[in-house]
Amino acid sequence: MSEKRKEKRIEEEIKVAIKLLPEDKYQHDKNVVYALTKDISSGGVKIITDKMLPIDTMLKIELTLTKMRKLVEANAKVRWVSRLYDDDVFEMGLEFVDTPAESVMLLLEYIYGLEEEAKSKE
């Protein structure tokens, strides 16, 4: 089966904080969902979380690129959801929407930097 994605992806486990949009309705910490990434690209992330978010839900996500020690903020839309363990754990594909150019550049630097680092260890 051939890869359909346009962007380079890396497998990376990063903590993510997710807020539902519009923000004015969800300003309390109890409305923050925490997740871990499974993989990441400049176009989106695959996450694992214990909260199910419906397809097409708009989100604001914050993730820290650990090796660069940089915080990336982006808006995202839930594109797909898969139940991993009944209603306890979910895997989701998030597509970045209207992502600031600075965030895209940081993600690209991070992804290609990790790829180069892995190649140099071979």
C-alpha cells in the first residue's frame, strides 16, 4: 500500500494540550484535553487520548518540541477517530488549519532535524 500523505512524518511521542474552539466557551482548565502524539508532520498529528472528540471539531493545540525546547501552537481539525480500547482510549488524526508560518517552519526544522540525527547514528 503506497503512502498518500504529502508531508514527511516522524514517529515522536510529545505531550499535547488541546482546547476546543471557540475559546470563549471553553476557558476553564477542565476543558483542556491532554494527549500524546504518535506521529507528527507539518500538516498534522496523530494523537492518543482518553477523550473522544467528534470529527470536524476545531481545536487549538499546544505541543512542545522537546529537542528544540520550543512551543508550537496551531489550530487543528479532527479528521478521523478510531477507538483503541472501547471508550477508554482513542486515536485521532488532526489536520493543522490556518497554521502560522512560524509554526510550520518549526515543525519542518524539528522533523528534518530528527531525521538527520537518526541517519547520522546509522
